[in-house]
Amino acid sequence: MGRTSEDKQDVYHRLSKENGWRAHSAFKLLQLDEEFHLFQGVMRAVDLCAAPGGWTQVLSQKIGGQGSGHVVAVDLQAMAPLPGVVQIQGDITQLSTAKEIVQHFEDCPADLVVCDGAPDVTGLHDVDEYMQSQLLLAALNIATHVLKPGGCFVAKIFRGRDVTLVYSQLRVFFSSVLCAKPRSSRNTSIEAFAVCKGYDPPEGFLPDLSKPLLDHSYDPDFNQLDGPTRVIVPFVTCGVQSAYDSDCGYPQDLEDGSE
Ligand code: SAM
């Protein structure tokens, strides 16, 4: 069994090709669902930063395929169509895109909002983390407009220096927040997923699209959270023990590792 970095990248790429997924990230959502039963009772979902559409395919099969299911997928990039999916091409940090998404859920809110958004990585960790958290906060802001009480929000996070601030912000809106690392996500990547269940905004909270969630003039000392303001969330790995490890190399004749 080889262990070159090329091999490490290959296993879920190869499996996604064999299984018809547009992106190997489909396995991340499937493994998150194995652990957290994300799709249970879900009929309406939003997929933010969706292209090329691996997660949307999963959502389309699990929800859209049920006829009355409704999936809205959004990305800067255009995406090939998928059955039962409404697509919006736009920037989730822009008011116009957020408004277009929210319109689809005015009559009937969503059960699930997912966001696998990633900025173009610069290699400057602080900048990348900041850009990533901007995407996450834009996604959270949209979620506060479309999620029904008790709904679920799943978003990619970078486990960087200030991640506790992100957890604290998420805990304001959800009764349960934890950090999950699917086996299909490489250990060498700081990527993980915040799994937030039980949407329960603070009493009196009024969602406001025009109000950015991150105040740019905030005091950097605010990051030094202490006492009750410091939230430490559980860290969970997911994907069954026998699932392929994204950091290992495997022979070419693989079996489906999605189970
Ligand atoms: N979950 C997707 C899948 O399974 O195919 C993969 C998502 S990919 C890792 C990250 C995506 O985030 C890219 O397609 C990129 O265009 C999108 N993205 C980055 N910034 C965005 C923004 N501000 N608004 C919308 N999409 C954005």
C-alpha cells in the first residue's frame, strides 16, 4: 500500500468518478449524514457554494428525488442542472444573492442549510481563515432568514486560531454545535465541518440581511474569549472505521467506500 501524497489525494477522487459524483466532496456530506442523520425528515434544503455540485447531487437524491422535495443550490460558478434543484448563480456575500435565496423560502422555510464554501486559498493562513469565516458568516446570515426553528446548518470551517469565536457565534443560534471531520477529508487539511442542530435564535432576534454579522470595527481582544463566553464544542470524526482513509493510498481495484 503506497503512501505518496498523490495516492492520498486519489482514493475519494477515484471513488467519486466510479460512483458518478461530480466531486469527491460528496463523500464528506454522506459521511456527515451517516454520523448525524442530517437528511432525516428534510424536505427543503439550501446548498451554498455548491459547484460543481457533489453535495447538490447528494441532496437531490436524498430530498429532491422525493417529488415534493425542494433544493436551492447557489454558487459563483455556473453548474450543470440537476433534477429537482433550483440553481442561482451569485455571490453569497452579496445582498442581491441573499435576497434571491430568501425569496424561495418565504412561504415555507428550509429544514437544512449546508455550505461547503471555500475561498481561493492564498497560502497566507490568517487571510484564508478570515475569508473562510466571512463565507461562513454570510451563510449563517442567510440561514437565519430561511431556516425553520429546530433546523440544521452544516458549514465548512477552517480550524484556525480564532475558531472558538466562530463556535461562540454559532452557539448563539443553535442548541447544539460540534465540529466534525469526515474520513474523506484529509487530515493534513485544517478543514472541518461545523454541524449545528436545533435552530433557536435568541428571543427578540430579527434577521436583517443588511446587517453584517461580523462587525469590522470589533475589538481584537474580543477574540480572547474566556469564562462563559468561551465555547468549546465536541470534535467528532465520522465515516465508519472501515471507510477509506483519505490520507492513505489504495490499490486501483477499489470497492465502493461510501458505506
Ligand atoms: N460542495 C461542492 C461540491 O460538492 O461540489 C464543492 C464546493 S467547492 C469546495 C467551494 C465552492 O465555493 C466553489 O465552487 C466556489 O465557487 C464557491 N464559492 C466561493 N466563494 C463564494 C461566494 N462568495 N459565493 C458563492 N460561492 C462561492
